Amino acid sequence: MLAAMPDSAPSPLSVGGTSPRDGGDACPGTLRLHRADDGALARVRVPGGVLSPDRADALLTVAGRFGDGELHLTSRGNVQLRGLDAECGGGPAELLGAAGLLPSAAHERARNIVASPLAGLDGSPSVGGWLSELDGLVCGSPAAAALSGRFLFALDSGRGDVDALGADVTLIVEDDDCLLRVGAADEVFRLPSADGPRAALLAAEAFLRAARDSGAWRVKDLPEDVRAALVRTVGATAGPTAHRPRPRTARGPAPGPVTAPGTSTPTTATTPPAAAAAAAPPATATVTAISVGVPLGRLAPAQWRLLTETARRYGNELRLTPWRGIIVPGPFGESGSSGRSGPAAEALDTLAAAGLITGPDSPWTGVGACIGHPGCAKSLSDVRAEAGAAVGPVGRLPVYWSGCERRCGHPHGEWIDVVVTPDGHRISHVRGEHRAPRAAVRNDPAALAAAVAAARA
């Protein structure tokens, strides 16, 4: 029987691997629940964030039957179900397994794979083949069952978006080949594209061997000399070496229409402003997808149903992004050069009326927060309410609110970090591994909102 324990507990179905770190890996899954103040929590891995409408329906059914009814997007494009009854038994796993969301009990927490959400839609190559193959290889490897629930694979279409997320093993499209990166190393290895998924799995298995003595959960946790040796080991069997620094800024698709290549500049946050300004879009554009943001990553049942219905009507697929957004592939047909007419505009207007972010001018753009109080006992305040009270003009930088020093689910790259302290709030500007001097702000809503707005600008 599944049950929520003080931290988390393994299901008797979870066989085939143990965490290399002493004490075990308490990262939650579908078979290993975590007890929070608002009930048990399940984290459902969705490799690449790709969901069919039928699987999206199954998630909603589990959330409504066993939890609080809402669905929460994570910073890895997965789904969390909260407020689960500690006595729910195997009900959630049975329903999710029947929907194909639980292909291996032993590997369910190891299926951490992010992928460029616009791959194949905005002119960048598709990574769907890589995704299916890598997921199958991970689930078929007895050794991979020992990977921590925190270990992360990334499949980058060449845009640099998920390469910037700090994954443990990254594959990057490069012409007809691919590049393999281990951790944050600037050194990458070139190999044929068809060999990429197996090379990624072998790199993960090599990490497990390297981590036996150190107890590391992730590549970055390894001692420096062990990490360097791991990179050399992978390189010895991978391919020629190249130098390619990991991108420092991880930005996802901007809300709005996504257009096909050659028709107009794609509406994405990673499009350089100068390039966007210089482009001269034609009178019409083919909209291949629409992109929406989800305020604080929390979706009510009606919003989830609307997204699922939209997917069924157009492309029959949803892609959850690591930036707590959702891509609905089309085709949506031709529209004006801005993409704001025709079927795409109709769909976006309907989603906006439901409270989702459909354009870059929304005050919720770039605003994120952990679950906060009352859902988390460690949080010092209701940070989601504080974030909502402080929304204002759209800032240049994303902002993330954390109820304690753990900063669960924080973004990567460059962002504004707001952390609750016993005396108020601490605000700092984060650039990768570097953090600017921190400013302390007292518990005054107006002063806090002004300070956050100034930092984001």
C-alpha cells in the first residue's frame, strides 16, 4: 500500500536500485509519496513534458479523486499532485499505470528528462526520437534504477534553452550530429545523432560508478577530481572533443503564438531583441503552436480541461515546459504576421479568459514561487500570496519567491531571488553561480513590491 510517511517511503513495487547517498533519496514520485502540511504529494515524471490528451485526463482524474483537484507544474516539466489522502493506497499508481504514465516501477523516479519545448515547431529540429529512445533505454537499464530522483537528462534542439538548465547529461543537436555534455563541463563530445541516447545512458551509468564512494546524487555533487575523471571516462568512448560553454541564461518560450520558420520571427523569449526588430514579417504567418504561461505553475481543473480540449482540437498533444508553461502544438493555420488572428487568436483569447498567461504583457510573466505556507511546514510565510500582492509591470528578469533557504523549484540562469527570513525578505540578483549583494526588506507589502520591481528592472 502506498502511504505518505514523515519524509517519504519506498513502495514495495520500487525494486532494482538504491540511492548512492547514505539515508536514501527522499525525492518523491508516484510510488513514493511525500507528506506535506496539505497532505501527501506525488510527483509524476513526464519525460520531455510530452502528454497526450488522454494521459492529461488521467492526471486530472487522479488529482480529483485522491487529491485537491489541482495540478502543479514543476521546474522540470513534471506534474505534482497535492493533498493526496495518506490512505489512498495503490489507486493513483493503478490509474496512472493504466494510462501509460508508469512504464517501470523500478525507474519511475529516474525518468527525469527535459527537452526543448519548441523543438520541431519553430525551425529547430525535433528531438522526439531521442526522447522516446532515451526513456526506453533508461527504463530498460537495471543500473539506471539507482539514479537519484534529482538526476537530470536534457535534450536540446540547438536553441540552448534546456542546455542552460544545468542537467547532469545533455544532448545537443549540432547539424547532423549531436554534442554530449556531462554536468557543467565546457568540454563536449561530438558523435552521430543516432548514437546520442545510448551515449547519454552510458554517461549516466558511468556517473553511478563514480558516485559510489562520494555518495553524490548529481554530477555537480562529485568531488572536483572525480568529476574531471568522469568526463575523461565518458570522452574515451564518446567521440571527438569540442569546446562549447554551457549557456548562462535559461529562458523558455514567451506566451503567445509560435510561427513556422520562414514566415515571421518566432515568438520566443530566446529570440534576440535585435533580430526580432530587424525581421520584416510578411503579411501572413503559419502558426505551428501556441504558448501559455501558468501563474505560479498551479492549474485549476477547469483550466486543465480547457488546455486538454484545445490540444484535442488542434494538434492532440501538450508539452509542459521547465518554465511552468504549456505548449499546444497545432497546426493553427495562417494568421496575420503577429499571429494574433485566426484560430490561434481564438484559442489564446479563450485561454486568457480562463486566467492563463497568453502574452508577454501579463503582470504574471516571469513570476514564480514555491508552494509556501500553509502547504509546507518549513515555509516562513504564504509566499504565493505575497508574490500575487507584488505583481506589477513586467520586469526584465524573472523573479522567484521562496519561503525558506531551500528555494525549492527555483529557476536557473539569471533571476531575482526573494527569500523569506525571520526578519522580513532578502532580495538578490543571481547570475548562474554568482550572486550580487543582498538587500533586506522589512515586512511591508508596499516596500517589498517596490523593491522587487526595482530589482527586476
